[in-house]
Amino acid sequence: MRTIFCIFTALTLLSLNSCGNEKNNNKSNAETLADSLQPLKKYYFPFDELSEGLVYEFVDDSMGVAVDYWLYKTVKDEAGDRFLIATGYDAFFEQRYFSREWIVADGTILKDYLFIQSDSASKKSVVRPAKIDESVIFPFNPVKDTSLAYRFRIKFSLLPDTAMSYDLVRNRKFEKYLDYEFEGKKLPAVQFSADEYIEAKDSINGGYWNINSKMTEIYVQGIGLVYKEKIGKGVNFKNHLKRRMSPAEFEKLQDSKNK
């Protein structure tokens, strides 16, 4: 009887180990397939971890002070489609931007982009929506032809001079894989470069101006954007991600700074 029990136990353990190995193999195969089809996806924001939201604090490299905060959160609509919501705050915790990206099989597509401004006359916040002409934000599969770029383009006007219209075009290219040090650890990352063109037109007084700049962005696996740099006429900054915090921690930070 003891022998039969031992055989049954051994077969049960073997079966459980086999099931576990099969699950692990299936998971490994799925991850391998995803990496081959969407090699850049794991470097963008961690969608599964952002259901409750996380705030990213960006600091200026030269001054060492916070310049903006971004609250990232993933939501689902009734159809089951997932979206990445981003709300941008300035150094004084005033909301300035809002965007909504649709997460699809080959990347993210911009669906909404809003500028949030303070109206000096009414003392109220005014929402200025941008018109989206080309909507590619982040590709999950890099283009092999290095002459091609992912294009993002919006048109908008801002207070107080709404007669001035802006046309922003950003051509982004995947550059390379690299390691990036964050919180004392070297982590796998990817780097993008971009050429940004802004054309400003005055519909009342006439005339137009061009502002061109070069951008660099670095995204770390499982974290997202950790470094952004822009160099051009009238603009020159390098910002890095200092830390991430929960929305509750962000509220406490605001309370402590406002005292």
C-alpha cells in the first residue's frame, strides 16, 4: 500500500512539474513572440502597472530642480480598448497638458491633446484643444529603413494671442539600444532622435516664424521615458526622471510645498 502511495505521489508531482513547465514554456514562447513582433513595446510605459496611475517627476539636469510632473494612467473603454492618459503639471503643480493615446497592436496613436491655460481676465482655466493631423506617438516595431521617420503633427493656438497659430511637426526615429542608469542600476533602454519644426503665423498682423530644434529621448524597459533633451534656437534643456510616485504621494508633495 505504501509502494502504491509513493508511486501515486511521484506521478502527481511529475504531473504538476510538467504542467508548471508547460505553463512556463507557453509564457516564455509568448514573450519571445511578443519581443519579435513588438520589440520596442516593453520600453514604453508599463501599461499593466498604470491602472492606478503613477506620477513621473522630471528634473532639469543643470539646475537640479523639478520642472514638470506627469501623471500616467491606463484606462479601458466599453469596447475593451486601452488608452494611456497623460496629465502634465508644471513646477508649481498647475495642470498644463492632457493627452490620450490609443494602444494598438503596432504602437500608440494620439487621440486627444489639450493645452490648459489660465485666463488672466476671468482667472479660470481654459482648455485649448489641438487639431491632430498625424498621430503616431510611439512605435512598437522600429522601421528598418533609417531614412523613414514616425511623424507627429498638431496645430493649435494659445492665449492670450489666439491670432497666432502654430503648426508643430515632429519626425522621430529609432536610434539604438543602450543601457541607462536609473536609481543606481543599469537597465536596458532605447533611444529616439527627432527633428521638430514649429511654424508660427499671425493671422491679423501677418508674418510667420520658424523654430527648429533637435530632440533626444530615452526610454527604459518597464519604466518608460527617463530622459528628454531639446536643442535649438531659443530652447536648450536636458531633463531626466528623478523618481516615480503614487497619486497620493503626489498630493502630499503638493501639500508640503504649498504650506
